[in-house]
Amino acid sequence: MITTEQIAAVLDHPVLDTSGRKIGDAKRVFVDDTSGQPGWAAVRTGRLGGETFVPIRDAQLVDDHLEVPYPKAQVMDAPHPRIEPGGHLSRAQEQELGRHYGIAGGAAGDAEQRATGETVGAAGAAAGTRSGNVDPGATAATGRAEERDLTDETGAMTRSEERMHVRTERYASGEARLHKYVVTEEVEQTVPVRHEKVRIVREPIEAGTTTQTKAQSEFAEAEQTVTLHAERPVVETETVAVERVRLVPEEETEQQTIKGTVRKERIETHLPDEEPGNLS
């Protein structure tokens, strides 16, 4: 249930349906002439500045928006009575809206306790101001928090202030890529390499030995050939997997200080024979 103290938080804030879809923004709140309790909200839907009416008796104020227990289609199809700034919802208009939403006796419940509703600003309703005590030119048309300068019949005044709520949103801050390319670099490796060479061995032969043949004892030309061998380096390459590289996003939390401006109301006292004092 929306109370009179919450009207300031309802005006100019989004109105969402049962599925969380935005219907529009609450621009006016109608309160009961008898009880002073909020009963209807006029929601601007964006259709050429038109307003649709939705009961807020069973609505909930969540963070910075109002949630109503009706689907968006039903709210959009509701009757659209034209109420001038400072005007009232007539009993017939309220009953027509109540039939559309299936509410017996209108948004305030008992029809006998529901007279006409007054469009009031945030302060007039928040202070429990009845519709007959409101100056339409001062607060009814705008509903602005800074125009709340009314007192009710008991001599009390409600002071309100804005609260700052900070939320976070996720966005793409950049991209990280892996790119593989080929480079060529010089490498060195020392390997042993063998080769053959000739060493001359001279062995004397004594005369008359049986190892000396006739051919050897005669003068003649002769030739002996020995094949020499050597090793040389042969370079071969092979491809082997040496490492696997992948990108893994990791979340880090840091503290940021957010500055903003909020408005606060101040109430001064003007008492006889005393200097004006600030209560808050």
C-alpha cells in the first residue's frame, strides 16, 4: 500500500507492471477526500502526452520505481478521463475505472468512504492534506518537491529530502586478443664431426723373406688408392608443441567514490519575540 509519505517518491518515477515492463511515469496522485489516502496515479505513457489511470492501493514502492499488480495491456486499455490540474475524479469516473480493474467501490475500497479525489503535489499529499485544502495553482499541476510549502489543519509540516542511490551497470570496456605469428631467429649448436686422414706407415722388408714376391722385387710403376671419409652437419627441423596460451577473464573489484547532489527541505520557525530558528 502506498502511504501519503511515499507520494514524493512516486511522482516523476517509473511505473512497472506485473512483469517488470515500464508503463510510463507517474505524474499525478489522487487522494481520497475523506481519508486523505492515495488511491489513483495518473501515468504518462508517452502517447502524445496522454495519461492513463491505475489504482495504487495494492502497489509497492521498490527502490526508485512503483510496481502495480496489473499487466501493462490492462493499464493501457483503462478509461482515460480528462482531469484538469487541481480537478477531481468524479464518483462516476472512479466507478468506471473500478469496473475496468475489477475493484468494487474504486481504489479506496468502500464506496461510502470514497468521495472525490484531488490531484495534489508531493508535499500536500505527504502531509495528509485533504483535497479541499489544496491550492491547485501551487502544487496540483506540478507535483514538484520544492513547491511543498503547505501546512495542514493541525499546524504540522512534513519535511522531505532526496536520497542518492547508486547502482552499477555492465558495459564492454575493451577487447583482448590472441594473435599467433611466425618469427625467424638464429640458433647455434655444437656437434662433433669426424673425418679420415692418411698416415704413412713405412715397414722395412728384409732380403730373402718369403713375403717378398717376384713382382715386388722388380722395378715397375704401381698405384694404391684409399678412400677417405668425413662427416658433415646436416640440419633438420621438426615442429613440436611447447606451450598452450588462452585468455581467461578475471573480475576485480575496486572502490570508487561517487559524488552527486540531493535536495533537502529546511523548516524555519517564526515564533513571537524570538529570532527565526532552523529546525533541521
